[in-house]
Amino acid sequence: MIIQLDRLSVTYPGGVQALQSVSLNFNPGEFTVILGASGSGKSTLLRCLNGLIQPTAGSITVEGCRKFNEPKVLHQHRQRTGMIFQQHQLIGRQTALQNVLTGRLAYHSTLRSFFPLPNADKYIALECLDRVGLLNKALARVDNLSGGQQQRVGIARALAQQPRLILADEPVASLDPASSHKVISFLRQICQEDGIAAIMSLHQVDLAKTYADRIIGVSQGHVVFDGNAADIKEAELNRIYSNTENVHLDDAEALMGKASGKASYREGKR
């Protein structure tokens, strides 16, 4: 087991309950998709899994260690947790190789990161680009790549961390259907080959049913479905999407996302 959540709850300022007594386990090599309407708590759940949001109640255990909030434990967890974002979060004027190399920075001190990284890191980055079919684009500027190619660079960057866990927040929301299938197919294959646990939030039910080993349905902060992708039917989808309007939680998640992004930046600077 990679990570365990025990009765996890998150309440935002103003009393908005984003997650309510969520208990989940995630295992190596498991490809999990979280489904839910906007404002259901999907993004909050992912941010808790990377320590960007602290739960109001409950606990998170990482590989048997319950001291998740201790700086050393949290740093080690983030070092081995790759992140894939909806808007890619790449530096457009840099090459694909340079962007992927940022995935190696967690293994070096702040001072060392100001200097060129060792050749060993470059070999790792090139191998990661090769695995997502972009070795021939290693020296191309990222802003000259298509959206699908940019997201594959994002996957390669996450792989460069040599992660045990990958978190992806709606990674194909801005892509066309063909590119979406290609990106998720690459990610699923790599996670299966390397035994990496992947947890991905999606809005596209068809993609979830096609690629997920496991689907978790979230509604109003509660887990209302947790099972095999093949077992999710119309009744289960109705439970997941029965409440499609939760404006206050949408606003709270957006604000906390900005705050956690700033906190993550400050931690990186340290």
C-alpha cells in the first residue's frame, strides 16, 4: 500500500465542507480515476494527497508512516510524487529536455540546482522523453509543441522524479479526444510497467471507463462509489453527479488552489 486515508475531512473557511470522513487505500501499479461534478471535492482530495492542504480531521499514512505532516516525511513524499497539471505548467521558452530535467531538482540542494545537472540526470530525462514518444523533440522549444505533446512532456517530467505515486488533476481537459486518449494511454502503460500508483481526476466518464482499473466517485465531499471501472453503471453515475451545483465549494477550492500553489513555490525556494 502506497498511501492510506483514514476518515479524512477538510472544512474551508466559512464552514464549507470539501471532504467528509473519506477513507481510502491506494496500491502500487493501480490506475485510479476520481469522477465527480465541479466542486465535488476532487481537487481538494488530490491536494491533500500531496500535502498542499492539511486535513481538518483524520489522518494520512504514507508507506506505513503516520507522521505525514513532519517536514522530512513530507519532503520525501513529495520527492517521490509526480504531479501532472491541466495547463501543463511548462516553461515555453525552454526545450523539452530542460523542462523534464526540473523533475530531478528534488534530488539536489537549492545551491546545486543553480548549476548544470549531472549527465546521469540528463540520461534519465532523455529516457523519460523516449518513453512518451518524444525523444526526437528533446531539443525543441516547448512552445513549439502541440498541446498533446506538451502534456507528454509533463508526464516525462513526472517520471523523471522516479515516483512511487503520480497525481494528475484533469490532465486532458484542454486536449482534443485523440490527444486525450494518447496521453492517458501512455500514462497508464508506464504506470503498469513501473508499478506506479496513479490517481487522476477526470470529467470524461468514457475515458475513465476505458482506462481506469478503479473508479472513485465523489459527491459533496463524500465517496459514493469505489470499485472496478467495469462495475460503474448508470445508477452509480447518477449518484456521483446527482448534485451538480456547488458554487461555494468551487470558489473555496479555487482560492485554496492559489494559496497552496504559492506555498509550494515558497517551499521550492527554500
